[in-house]
Amino acid sequence: TAIMMVDPEGALVSIDPTMPTNSPKLFKQTPFTYFFCRAFRINELKTEVTNRLAMLEKRVECMCKGFFTEHSMCAKHIQKILITLTSLNPRTDAVASRSFLQYTLSQETIEALKKPTFDVWHWEHNEMLSCLEYMYHDLGLVKEFNMNPITLKRWLLGIQENYRSNPFHNFRHCFCVSQMMYGMINLCNLPEKMTLTDMGILMTAAVCHDLDHPGYNNTYQINARTELAVRYNDISPLENHHCAVAFQILSLPECNIFANVELEAYKQIRQAIITLILATDMARHGEILDSFKHKVDSFDFTNEEHVTCLKMVLIKCCDISNEVRPTEVAEPWVDCLLEEYFMQSDREKTEGLPVAPFMDRDKVTKPTAQIGFIKFVLIPMFETVMKLFPQIEEIMVQPLRDSRDHYEELKQIDDAMTEVGHLFSLNITLSLVNQIPIPIFPS
């Protein structure tokens, strides 16, 4: 029987004292798989395959990461484009299939629509649409332009769809301006002095004058170098945009209320509407009012230039006529306007853009915002119109004077309260000072 000795690692140990101790590496019993792996370089192949797989996985990971990054970037670009398209194109996708409920207006409502005292806050959108529809029928515009009544409804729906939900520049403001225009047409007996085409131009310009207003004024558009400012070369970017959206809506067959008007007549109507909407840019206020002042004393209703200037002033009056209305109707509009102003000034501060003091929530109050505007913008303009139409003094000009007095009284109260607050703070400070013991130092 052969006797073998092995060490703990399995190597043979010689039992002959004359022989040197065997090296474990020489006599270690190695499994057959070891020699097989060495012969066919299995371990090297496994290592190489593992490394290759790791490299491939890394490349795939990078590719996927790049893909998702690119996908994310594309998604952002697509979203930006969609937002831009939404702001530049009329929302008419659902207009053709929609309709608004038909309301039968009471005689009381019909009479109220003709007056500046009309309360625009008590009406839902469908009701306002019906009121606008009634105005077009009542003025004879549907018959004059041979409008399809269904097309008129769809056009009005398209208009409503393209006013945004801003605090101030929204569809209710559109209705407010249009209703005031309808009221002035009746109050000033304009159909007796001007053509029905002029009435259609005045009403349609009023309805369209702030279409797709983004809630940030021209100053912001220009300073922020927005798409609209770049597109219109900083020249009345908002008003140009309102015009563009208006005629994009009219370009749709189902919304074209002037479809049955001859081409040359349509061109004149289009140009006249554009002229009126562009006139609502307050940057042109002085220029337009001065032009009208030079004409009013010798005004000639047969002079096309005179009539165009009057129409520009009329839409300006209607656009900023809230203070003509009763205080309970007018004052909420001031809150809405200030809210929109503060949204803009907050954004301007964030973006490092100039901020107008009358829009800064830290500097303006309701009385200070209104007094100057009423005294130096509204009253002079309406008093100039009053020279041509004296009948507006009692119904429109006097309410403006009353509104000015109202806000001046509020300002006096605010000033008095501020003064009381300062005196109170001063008294507290003096009281605290008097209570502090004054140390006496020995001489």
C-alpha cells in the first residue's frame, strides 16, 4: 500500500529524509479543468468578453442618455413652438361645431344696452354673445353686409375663443368696449350722420380690438424683445397682432361675416378696421387727439379724413371708458387693471427690465393711478368729443368729473391716514426716547 503525505494545501510531502522538501507548486494536485482552461485560454476569453460587454453597455447607456436628452430637448422645443403657434394663430378648431344659446332679450335689457350705465358684470359669456349678435341685427349690419346669421354666430364664437383669460384684457373687456361703442352710436345719432359701413367698421373694430392680448403691454414686448416685438419691428406690436388675429378669423369661410361684400368694398373695410385698431395704441394718444382738435371746430361729415379721425377718437373713447360708468361698475375694472399691471411689473423685476412707476405695486395706489389718468387723458378727450356731440356731457363727461372728485377724496383720506401713521410712529419713538435714563458723569 502506497502511503502519501500531503500538506494542508494538497501538495505531496517527501517521507525520505535524504530528499529535499517538495515545493507545493510542483506537487500540488491541480484539477483537470485548470489545464483545460489554460489550453483553450478560457479565462482570458471570459475577461475579454466581459470587458467587451461592459464597453457595449456603456455605449448603449450613453446612446440612450443622449437619446433621452435629445428627446427632452425636442419636447421642449415642440412645446415652445406650440405656445408660439397658439399665440399667433386663432383658436378656431371647435368654433364650427359649437353654438351659443339663443337668448330673447327683454325690452329693459335692449334699452339698457344703449346706455353707458349698463352693468357688464351681471352677464355670462353666452349672454354677452347674444347681446353682441343683437347689436349687429339692430344696427342693420346683418342686412347691409348680407351676412349669414349662422356665420355671424360662428364669428362671434371665434372672437370669444381668441380672448385670453387675463385679469383685464379679456372677453368681458371686449364686450364692455363694444357695448360702449353701441351706446355712443345711439347717443350721438351716428347713423344719421355716417354710413352703415362706418357703423360696421366701428363695431367690428371694437369687437376685435384686443384679440389674443397676452396681458403684457407694448413696453414689455419691446423691452423683452418678444416674438411680437421682433415681428412688428417694435411698432405697436400688440395692436398689429390684434389686427392679424382678427383677419385670420375672418379668413375662415365659416367665420367670414364679410363673405358677400364685393372685393373693393372689403379692402376698404379691412383697411378702416386696421386703422381703428392701431389707433388704440396709447403711445399715439396725443397725436390722434391733437389731429381731432384741429378738425372739430369746422368738422365736416362729408370729409373722409374728418370722419376717419372721428372714428379713431370714438374707439379710443370706448376702449378707456370704464370711468364713464357708475362707480360700482367702474371700480372693479381698476382692480383688474392693477392686477394685470402688477403681474407685468413683477415679471419685469424678475427679468431685470425697466418698471413703470404706475405699474409698480410698491409705488401705486388706486387713487393715484386714476386721478392723473382721468384729469389728463379722459376728461380732455371726452370734452373735445362733446364739442361735436353736446348730448354726451350729462351722460358721459359729468360722470368722469364725478369720478375724478371721488378719487381725489380717497387720496385725501389716504394722505391723512398716512400722516396720522407718521405722527403715531413719531410719538412712540419720542416716548421711548424719554423713557431712556440719561447718564450723569461726574465732573
